[in-house]
Amino acid sequence: MVEQREFLANAIEASVRIGLLLVLAAWCFDIVQPFVIPIAWGIIIAVAQYPGYRRLCVWFGGRRRAAAILIATIDLLVLLVPAVLLSDTLLDGLQGFAKGLQDGTLAVPRLPESVKDWPLVGEPLSGFWNQASQNLAATAAKFTPQLKAAAGWLLSTAAGAGFSVLQFIIAIVIAGALLAQSEASAGFARAVAARLVGEEKGADLARLAETVVRSVTKGILGVALIQAILAGIGFMVMGIPAAGLWALLCLLLSTVQIGIFPITVPILIYVFATADTVPAVLFLVWSLIVGSLDNVLKPLVLGRGVQVPMAVIFVGAIGGFISSGIIGLFVGAVVLTLGYKLLLAWVYERAEG
């Protein structure tokens, strides 16, 4: 009886302690939940930029804080300058479109007669376009429900994009802080991995995670960002209305491995219908080069040891976008890819053992 009472008392005490720990953990998570995505993105940025940070530390004579501040400042400029430029073009385009539609001065240029000779789509495209050029209001009235739905989606996407830019800024600041304390951060990550799976395996998994994050960030997100910026520059030079919106869509489609051609092809049709031949041809060449960059850059930055199926990246990006907005698009792709590679490492390690 004495032993049973002691066992019962110990069990109750352990249950109370575990319950309090769970309550504390849940409370802490509820507090930091708004910052989970920026923290995750900050860790990804810090891991991806660590090699460059080390070189900067050497150039700065070992001054880690100065190197981290410089990298964070460059990241902010790379984020904010294109965002401001493209958002200006987007706002100007939307304001001009709304004003022209309200005043009745918005006109759609007629397509060349040669468009009718295009196979399959030429005649219906030419008829619809020319009808819109004659009476835009009547043509738009036929698609009122679709236009309202599209307008609502665009407004929510624009609001989400603004919030995502704020999250990106917070993530860059977090990444700078992690880089400034890189040794302590790396030691903490290795300690956590060692506690989970053991000293030797923990070190291996930590190195694998670092390699995967760095490769996917450069190979998927870096290439998508380069393509979107270059495509946006081409849109701005050609005077495409709402160039910022199309560049943002290029970024999204490139991240989920669809590519930018679903955006650039309709814009090319518009350019050839409205611009002179020489600028249109130059824009065609530019669009083909930008759209094909991923075929050249991805094999260079994605190492052989971290090849990832397209389905994993696609599911991670779309799932992250649904759960956390635009920033989740990038974080989801990296996190799911990391989980996929760690799962494979665990499964094959078990099979070999």
C-alpha cells in the first residue's frame, strides 16, 4: 500500500508538471505565432547567406556586426527598391484604368488584320478583341461576375502583398541578428539536433539541413526572384500597364515551377498589337531569354545531392501560400523540401541499419 501511494503521488506530481509545461508551451506558441513565419524565413535567409557573410567578415577584419549590418542593408535595398518601383507602376496603372473607365476614355487598340490568320485562336481572338475596342463597356458587362471576382482577388492579393513585404523586412532583421551571432546560432542548432537523434547523427542531419536550405533557396527562390525582376524591368520599359502586378505573378508562377511564359505570352501579343515592330521584337527576345533562365541557372545552383521532385516544391509552395500568404509561398517550399530530404535520410539510414 505504501508503494502504491508513493507511485500514485509521483504519477500525480509528474502529470501536474507535464500539464504545466504543456500549458506554458502552448502559451508561448500563442504569443510568438505571428512571428513564426518571419522567424522561419529569417533562419532560411541567414543559412543561405552565411558563406557570403564569412567572406565579408574576413574583409571587415573580423567585425561580425558590421558584416551582418551590411548584408541586412543590401537585402533591404534588394527587397524595397523593386517593390517600390513595381508598386508605383501597379498603382499608376490601376488609377489610370479606373479613371479611363469612369470617364469613358479608355480605349482598346484594334488588332492587326493578320491576327485572324493565326491557327485555332486567331479568328475568335480577333473578333473578341475588336468588339472590345469598339465598345469596351458592353464587352465588360458580359463578364461582370468574373470581373468582380477578379477585382476582389486582386484587392486581397495586394493587401496580402503589402503585409508580406512587412514580414520580409522583419525576417531580414532577424537574419541579420542571427548572422551576427552565427556561432551561437549554429551551436544551438547542432545541440537541438543532437538531443533529438544523437550526437553523430544530429551533426549529419544539421549539415544536410544546411545544404538543402542553401541549395533550394538559391536554386528555386533566387532564380524565381531574378526572373521576376528582369521580367518586371522589361514590362516597365515597354510601358505595360500594371507592370508590378504582372511581375508579381511571374514571381509566383516561377516559384511553383510553372514558369513565366503564361504571363509573358499574352503580354507579347499585346505588345505586337500595339507597339512598333523593332521594340516588339526586342521585347520578344528579352522575354525568351528571361523565361529560359531557369533552365540555365537551376542546374548550376542546385547540387546533385539535393535534387528535389517538382511535386514537393509545388505542394510546399502552394500549401505555404494558402496558409501564410505570399511569404508562405517561399517558406513552404523550403520547409517541405527540408522535411522531404530529412525523411529520406531517416528512412534509408533505417534501411541500411
